[in-house]
Amino acid sequence: MKGLHYFIISCTMLLSSAAATDPHWKPATATWYGSAEGDGSDGGACGYGSLVDVKPFRARVGAVSPVLFKGGEGCGACYKVKCLDSSICSRRAVTVIITDECPGGYCSNGRTHFDLSGAAFGRMAVSGDGGQLRNRGEINVIYRRTPCKYPGKNIAFHVNEGSTDYWLSLLVEFEDGDGDVGSMHIREVNSNEWLEMTHVWGANWCITAGPLRGPFSVKLTTLSTGKTVSARDVIPRNWTPKATYTSRLNF
């Protein structure tokens, strides 16, 4: 599955809500894609790019149907997924991070569906039977939301290519807890005003204003529970496109 490789300059805001952590298991279906022991999608519709190929994302990624993707605002959410056939499935659930969307086929018509990496899919089986489980193709599963955990990682902001003093686009990375972003604001140097950013696609947000003056503080509010965190002066005055700036905090 290929993600978008361009940015929509005309930004539009999408709003939705969900429970961050759900103790109740819900029914869904699952398939897998890529190589049998593969890490999953290359990039994906959330815009994480090469991050999906390295830890902590590596082999833990999944694409979901539109009902969970939520137009991109479901990006970064974490789910536990467990298969049900006791003859081949273990009691162990796999934890996956949403990095992509599967818009057609098994994922169409309002279905709740997970298209997992080959490695994640196989880990739902009892030891040694991952290949047999993958041979079944589509299977019934149960799933629930779970808090995201990135040990040793703080929230980071990647300045997307093409950003200028008049159009700034950021990708949010390594958000603990809810994992999703419902709104995002930035504050310029020597200002008390938080400027609202707009959801572009996937986990990318932008603001059209300017000239914008750094250093910038960034405030995130989660989609699921409305929790807020502010990273002060996280993006320096002399920021550059394609650079990633790491905060000192997380949820």
C-alpha cells in the first residue's frame, strides 16, 4: 500500500472522537500483507515514512479500514489484536500501531478490518504455527484500544519538506498514551497567542500564516480523551525543513 507523497496546501479540519483505552474486546477481521516475516508497509498513508522500518514501529505496524483510520486522525493509535481459533491461535494479543489505511477490498463497506504486517499476523499463532495462520488469509479477530508506549522516547516534531516562514507543516512522532491527535497549536516567540494548525493528511498538520517567527512552542490535544501537553520552544529559531526536533516530554 502506498501512502500519499504530496501535501494538500489547502488544509481542512476533521473532527471525531473515540475512547483511548477500551477494556471491552470488539469483533473485526484481519489479513496480512508484504513478506511473511515482513515489517509491514513502506511509509504508509500516515506519513511516517522510513520510521515504520525501525523500532519501535518495526513489525508492529498495521493498516486499518476507514472506520478506524478516521481520515488520518486515527494515525498513531495503538490496538491489541487477538485471533480466536483455539486450535492455532495463542492467547496472546499483538499490539499494533496504525500507520496506514486499507481503503478497499476487505476494508470497504464500513467493515472494521486490520491489514497487519506478516510478522504481527504470525505472532497471533501458537509457537511454530505462524505460517499456517498466514495461509488462512482472512481470519476473525477481536481488538481493543490500548495506550501507546514508547520507552525512552519523547514526542518529536518533523518539519516537512516544503515548509517556509509562511507555510509550516509538522509530522507528530512517538506520542505515548492515546497516540492520536485531535488538535494542534503553535506559539511564536514573544507571543502569548496559540495559533491553530489544520489537519492536512495522516499525522501531518500545517499552518498558513506569516511570516512565522521561531522558536515555536507546540501544543497537542489528543483526539480520544482531550488530554493536552505543551512543548516549549521545541522548534528552534533557525529550524530547517526535513529536520526533526525532539521535546523533553510525553503524555
